[in-house]
Amino acid sequence: MKLNSNAGFVNENDYSEHSAIAQAFSHFTFDRSHGQLLVVDLQGICGTRENDKNSTKAEDLYFLLTDPQVHSMGAFERFGPGDLGIQGIRAFFGKHRCGPLCRQLKLKKEYDLCEPTRIVPMPGVQDCIRHLLGRDSHEFFQELQPSCKLLQLQFQERPTVSGSAFASGLLQKVQS
């Protein structure tokens, strides 16, 4: 049974109790290695102890995992062609949703341990804050306009007003 893969697959349907433990284990390896390693591609045999086949308690579950894969960051040598590095780590965390085990273990999230891929400036944020603190809205929009790029403008036509009359009315409201 495949519980997760090195390409980001997370099994959320089959053997759900086993899968929850496997996902938490993968997350645990990332946390305990300080974001340098992630053990994934967890697959093998899943079951419950013979003495109680109807039990779903975590202590009654067993695993026999084979052929795991490790994703590594720059501090370690690569672990073969299946080591997808940061892309593999991000693929796992793109699908993984922390459950009770991750929270109980107080595991850190990927973004707590990895550098951001990109910082995106938000135009007008400082101006918006100044406006919220009491500046004139007309002045605010006049200053904001040069820093924003309008890619597309759509107006919803109303049955009682023609599209151009509706657009003119909006324009007048914005300018006043």
C-alpha cells in the first residue's frame, strides 16, 4: 500500500489511520532534521494485530515499510535520482495537511524552516494604511493609481441602464 510518494502524492483514502501516522512521520523527519531531510515514498504492508482485527487504535496498527525515499537540502549529498530536493519537499507540503499527530508533536511547518521562494511587494499597502488612519479617500486613490496596473475592467450590465451609461455613472462616482 502506497501511503505517500516522492512526487507529492498523499494517500488520504485507503488505510486512513495508517496514512495519518505515515504523513506525520514524514513531517517529523523534516522537523527533526531542521528542514534538511524529508523521508517520503512510504509504502509497504499495513494492518492491525491478529488478536483484534476490528480495532483501529494506533497501538494496534502495524507497518512494514519498504523502499523509502529521502529528499534533501544542500547540507547533504543527494539520495539518488528520486531525491527531488526542495521541489520534492514543497510537493509533499503542498498536499500534506497537519492532523492531530502533527499538532501533538508540535511539528514546524515548511515555511517555518525554509527560506521564501519569492517576496512579492504589494503596491499601495502603505497608502492604504495611511487612508485607514484618516486621510482623504480621493487623495488616496490619486496616489495609488500610478502604482497599480489595470489588466482588465469589466462592468456588469443592468437591464434598466445601458452599459455605457452605467460605466459613466461609475466613473463619475470614482472621480467625485
